[in-house]
Amino acid sequence: MNRRMMTRLCLWTVSIITVAPGALGQDRQSPADTKLKVIDLSPQKRYDAKTLAKIKRQAAAGATIPLWNYSIVAYDGSTYQGIMVGRSPFFHGHRVTTIPTFIVPLIFTFADTGTVFDPTVADTCIGGQTVVSLIQSSPLFETTDFIMNGVDVGNTQYLDAFRRANFWKDVGGTPYHTVFSTTPTVLAGVPISVPATVGQTVTPSGTPCRTVGTIDKASLDSFIQGTLIPQLAAQGVGPTSFPQFLSDSVFETTPGSAGVALGYHDAFTDASGNFQTYSVNTYDTSGATMSSTGVMSHEIGEWMDDPTIGNPVPAWGAEGQQPNCQTNLEVGDPLSPGFSTPTNPYTVTLGANTYTLQELTFFSWFYGPGPSLGAGGLYSDNGTFKGFAKACPPGGTN
């Protein structure tokens, strides 16, 4: 089925295409009393020079979200070039850039048990709030004063505070901002039927507040790129906006991995040849994992600084979720919580809710050699990294 035909499907009767029997392999977990191991998805893409040039032309023409280019000589003596969301903090970039964003609730119904996971309905596990309302009221969209490494970077959204702190040497004292509207467009929930060959309901071990769902990431991603985003074009979703797909307690699985992922960001070229970015995140109301606004801050931060998932950096590793070596600029990965290396998340209270936001890694950590462009002269936004990355292997930080 080609993409033009896909757009004619009725949005409200969609089903994720069934994968071949056994495709989930040993990743399929028993629905009874399962211990969930959290993994992170960090794909690395490499675009050829022709494709990168095309993406840059589209951004310059306003055919995509705003993007800016950089070139830097890193601590290893090599020159690295990449693309980030927004406007350059260097030269004449001292202005406000607003990125149109959509929250797209995904309402999953799992065929194995008939369980529905709906982020638009009141959930007793979060005090009768909905996941959507909880995210809308979070520091991802609402503003609060952020002090980063002893520097007041402004009363703003978390990801804008991170971007300002990331390049504080150049933007401190200027009106440079990269923000979402404080009232993101929330679309109607999209019902999705999940066959048992693609996903299943799981009861986490311990005493969770509710069951959770697990779904094959490749099947979900194929559906989002090939069917859902084209169908949402009539509502304004497209290359000039950032759709964020949101679920309640539904995790991704991948073949060959014994764990579940809590979210990811990705990009692709749409049917018209335009560059489209998006993210997929869950808010785990069961209490089985650490999934909260920390997951979304991780993924949105990475989308902002590495929208192509391929911005090259000197190999780094032995930090956060990466025990080996990694070569792209994913600002959440070196400081992912729950691993053996330290990290320092933010805790922010807005109204009646307390939110956790992951500490994120500065541009200068990946490239060095210093001094850092970041707030306080440090290399992450809450003080953990005090020097730039060490070459991998062995990895680590100075």
C-alpha cells in the first residue's frame, strides 16, 4: 500500500499492522507478574551530503521546523558539522523562535486482554488527572525560573532553559529563546487496536497501580510514519511542526532486547520529500518504572539538539545508559538516570504537581576542549559534568 492510499484510511478505525508470528521473539513477556527492565533507544542515523544539503534548503525556505547549522573543531582535532532545532545562538540568533507543536494522545486497546490505555481519561493512579493534562501543566510547556549551575537563565520552559544554558557564553543577557507555545495544540485521541502478535498487557512485579502495555517498536513506528502522520496533515501536523505522540503506560520493545523503552524521537522524509521530526513518549502511571516528564525532557532535549539523530561527535561512552561507545549528539543519554554513573535531575513543583526533569548534557561536553560555552562554565545543566568527554574507548569524562 503506498502512502497516498494510506491517507484515505479512516483515522478512527486504525489498527497497527500485524508483524509476522514470532517476530517479537523472546521480547514477548508473560502477562503475569513481570519484572520490567528499562532500556533506551538510541539509533544513530547518517545522512549523505546531498540529503543534508536538501534538509538545510528546506529549513531555509520555511518548509520544515526552523533549523540551524554548526561546524566545530573538537578536542580530537577533527571538524564536525551538524543541525539543531531553532536559530543559531551565534551571530544574529538572539531572538525568540516558537516551534509549533502538537500533543497527539494514543489510545491503545490490547487484543490479548481487551485492556485500554487512554491518556485522555482520568487515571486514579495520578490522583484523577489525565496524562495529557499532567503534561500540559508541566515545565515542558509552562514557565518557571531555572537556576542552572548557579546562573539564572530565565523564567521559561525547561528545554528553552537548557538551550540558553547550553550556549550561555553567547546568549546570556539576550532575548534568545527556543520555545513551544504554552498552550500546545492537543488533538483528539487516536484509538489504536493492538493485535496479540504486536503487543500485550503486562502486570509488573511488585505492587503496581495498574497493568502496562508493551508494543513492538518497529510496528508502531511504521504506523506512525506511514499512516498516522499523513492522516494528521489535515489538522496541521507536518514538517513545519513537532508532533509529540503521548500514551499512558505503554512501552516499546525491540527484537533481541530483554527490556522495554519508555520513549524515543525520530525523523524521516515524508511523501513530498520534506524532513519530518516527531517524538513518542509514555507517562507510566503504574509506578513500575521511572517514566514521567523525565522521559519527555530526555527525548525533547535530544530532538532539539540532534533532530536528524545523526549529528556526529567524537566517540564517547562509559556514561549514563551507554557502557560502550556512541558517536551522535544525544544530550540525554550520558546522564540517563538509573545507571551506574551519577546524574542530578531537577524537581520542579507547579501547582499541585511535582515534576522530574532529566539533567541534560551541554554541547561543549561532546566536543570540548574548553572552556565550556555553558552556564557556570560547566558541561551539563545541573552540575554533574565538570569537564568534557574523554575519548572512547575507554570513555568517561574529564
